[in-house]
Amino acid sequence: MGLYFLSRFYLLMPLQPLERLEKRLQYRFQQPNLLRQAMTHRSSGHLNNERLEFLGDSILGFVVSDLLYHHYPEVTEGDLSRLRARLVRGESLAEIARELGFGDALLLGQGEMKSGGHRRDSILADSVEAVIGAIYLDGGFKSCEQWLQQLMKPRMEALPPVAQLKDPKTRLQEWLQARKQPVPHYEVERIEGEGHLQSFTVSCSINEPKMVVQGQGRSRRKAEQEAAMRAIEKLESAKLESKK
């Protein structure tokens, strides 16, 4: 009778964070310690997730490359690289981690915990790569590949058109070169503020059609990208007007 009530007690106990995460992952670990290690930040101990992260990063790159290669048979190598970068970049992995509730299961040192490490993109992204490495070690490549495909396919299908993945400066330059026009000229008009609060204003000049547009940003690069984006919008608007 005592054993019966004891078993009922354990069944009614709330699941621990790592157990809840395992359910959300929809993967059953044969070696649960691998999941614990994958969720252990270096601030929490010697047996942390850095080596698993190294392993998972390589597996992620390969599986995503294979998916893209077969899904986009006509796309060039450069565009395939851009598509892969969008899927495996830190922001995208951190978004996956948030969707799966990684933050609740992260094992952090006191300092990282107090500074909100469970919400930090870099820590969340690293933990996703570490989990990939853990699944590979736990179940082998085939199991890891199948799990990753289920995770990444919907995100791959939601990617914007390939042309939109290029940064505005590249898109503007290619647009002009395709029409045998000179490349745009960027010039810093002014810099305001100090240190990390600086704001840059940059102009972008195009010879034909003649136009000058401005962009602003917290860095020269961001200001140039905004200026290029505004130039693209004006060129596309002018193209639509000419068709009316």
C-alpha cells in the first residue's frame, strides 16, 4: 500500500525544467545527462556546453546546407550561403530557443542569472547548438538529422525571396551594374553624439537616374544601409510610375 501511494506521489509531482524541455523538444534522451550538459552555461561549472556547442554548430551547418541544396535547385552558391546564414544566425537560433522555452531550463552561474543570462541571445543560441550536439551523441546522426529537419523545414519555407536576403547596399549596386551604371557614392554628412550614442547621417548619390538620398544609423554602416534602402525604394517607385 505504501508503494502505491509513493508511486502516486511521484506521478503527481511537477516536472522539472529539464524534463519539461525534453517534452517540448519531442526527443527522448537515452542519456539525460547530455541534455543537462547542453543546458549548462560555462558560468555554472566545468562540465558545460561549450564542447557540445562546437559539435552542434558543425552538424547544424551541414544539415541546413543539405536541406537548402535540395530545396533550391536553381539558386547560386552565394545565395545559398545567404539563405543558410539567415537560418543559422544567432538571432534565429535564439528565437527557436525562446519558442521551445530554453530559458527556463538553462543552468547558469549566479552572476549570469542575476544579469538576465537566460534571456540573452548569445546564450540561448549557443544552447540550441549544444542540444543539437547532445542529440547527435545520444541517438546518432540519423536521429539528429531527422529532428533538425523537422525543426528547420518550416523556417526554411518561411524565408523571404532570395533577392530580399541581400543587404540594401549589395542590392543597389547590383541594380545599377545590371544597367551599366556607376556604383553609388556614399559620404558621411554629419556625426552627432558621443561614444555608443553616436548617430551617423550618410548620403547616397546615384548618377543615373540622378538622385541623392540620406540615411541615419548608430554606425556608418547602418546609415549607409538605410540610405541604400531609400534609394532602392525611390528607384522601384519610379519604375512603377513609368509603367502607368
